[in-house]
Amino acid sequence: MSALLDLLQKRRSIRRYQDKAIEPELLQQILQSALLAPSSKSTRPWEFIIIEDKAILNQLPACRKPAMTWLKDTAAAIVVIADESKIDVWVEDCSIAAVLMQLEAADLGLGSCWVQLRNRQAFDDTSSEDYMKNLLHIPDGYKTEAIIALGYPAEEKKAVALDKLNYDKLHYNDFNKSYTVERR
């Protein structure tokens, strides 16, 4: 099995974190992985707001209904935003960068969790996007995609067993034909 497939099996969404800061060099590697993300036409519409300030982290749970109360306990959060005027597929480009950050975090022994912002509501009855724009002074023209929460895990989750994957979602040459995966 490849190292990447092994990592994908083990990476799980973590919502409980140790009270421990992330070393700057590890955070830098996570951010570098995002900056290396492919994007449509190499436009790189994404930008990232790195949050380690506890006062701001404590305000993040109100960005979403239902409450993401565990967000205040993360060591860091990265808000993924994009200049929507650069390209119409900014959502896809941001998503790729966000997933690469999560994979890099997992490879470094850190936990992460994606918190969707786009098309969600905040507790103050504004959109999650407006809440984040006000909190982080994000200028007009930028859209918010997600928050990637980061930290040292305070919970363990089992790896996903390959034999438990939904292989019925695979089709071969035609939607009506199943793709058979050899199971070892």
C-alpha cells in the first residue's frame, strides 16, 4: 500500500485537542502545502488567515449553527478565503488547498477538522461569511470557504478499513456497470 493511501486511511476529523501550541515550523509546512495547491489556470485565488490568538479563537464557535464549541480549543485555525473576481471555480481551488493542509497536518502528527463556512449561518443570524468578514476584517470581493482547525489530537479514532469503503459508488465505463476492486 502506498504511503498516501495509508495516510488517507488514518486521517480523521478531530474535534478534541490538547492544550499545546503547534511549533512554527510545522505550521509553516502546513501553509506551504496550501500554497503548493494546484488551481485552475494557476490563478491561485485563495488566501489564508492564520489564527492563533485565543481571544479570536474563542469567538470562532459563533460562526456556525450548530455551535462549533470545540473550535475555541484548537491550537490554530486557518480561514480559507478567495478573491472571487479571479476565477469562477474559486470554491474548488480553495477546497483543494484546504484538503492538502489537512493531509499535511495528518502527516505531521496533528489533527484537523474542516468547518464549512460557505452557505452556512452564524448564531447572530447573519451568514457565516458575514460573521467572519466582520471578525477578521475581510474586504469586500472575498468569499469565505472554510476554517481548518488544527492541533495536537486529544482523541484517537480508528483508521478506516479499506474493506468497509462504499465500493458500490464505483462504476465502470457506464453508470450501470460496477467497478470491481480487488480486495486483498
